[in-house]
Amino acid sequence: MFLAILIVQEQLLLFLPNIQLTVVLIMVFAAILPGYLLVFLVFGYVMLDNLLMGSFSLLYTPPMLIGWMLLALFGWLVRNRSFFIVLLTALVFGFLYGWVYIPFNMLLHGISTFWPYLAADLPFEITMAVNNYLTVLILYKPLLALVKPLVSKKNETIAE
């Protein structure tokens, strides 16, 4: 169900560049799911996203997978930290996600593409960082409160 939510919200917001709920959702899921399920969720998200967008390539898919796995890891690591740390993680991830693509771009186009790539991507990184900050600020706690009991009930049912 969580994978369907990730995919549908992204498809609904495609017309807005770097405006999405993926970061807040993955951070919420990281706060409540065990690590192995989080890995499967992120892997499934990246594969389905690339399938739907027709963007499977060595330039795009590996850094995307690395970037979203990093967010899942950081979200899992900060899940019990102060809300300020969660917000800071979301903000920094807006830049980190763009930077993950730099080595792959340089491998394909040469080292001279570092500065032009960074300059061209910076407005998108800033947009993503601000979006991440605002969506986590507004939605993280309510979504966590909404989803956490559902996962707890599911675990209780399995234990019985």
C-alpha cells in the first residue's frame, strides 16, 4: 500500500518540478517500518518510477536508487531524534539528492561537467530542499500519527 501511495502522489504532482511528497512519505515510512521492508519499498519505488517514466539508464537509475536509499537510511537513523534533526535531514537531502547524480554525469560527459551541472541543478536543488522542509514541517507529524497505529495493529495481528 505504501508503494502505491508513493507512486500515485508522484504521478499526480508531475506537472510541478521538484514538488512532491516523496521525501516526507519515505521519512514517515522510515520512522515506522523495519529496515528490510524499507529497502524493498524504496527499490520498488525506484523501479516502478523508472518503468512508468521510461527512464531506465545507467545515468539515471543507479543515482536515483542511491539517493532514495540514502534518504531511507537517514530517515531511519533520525526517526527517534528531535523534530529539528528530522527537518534538517529533509532540507539537506534536497541538495544531497542532486549531488548523487554528479559522479554519474561526470563519468558519462567528463570531469569538466562538474561546475556546469552543479550550476544548472542548483535551482532545482533549492526548490527540492524548500519543498522537503515545508512538507516535513507541515505533514510529518500528522502522517506519522495517522500511519503508525495502522502498522502497529498490523504487527499485533501477525503476532497473534
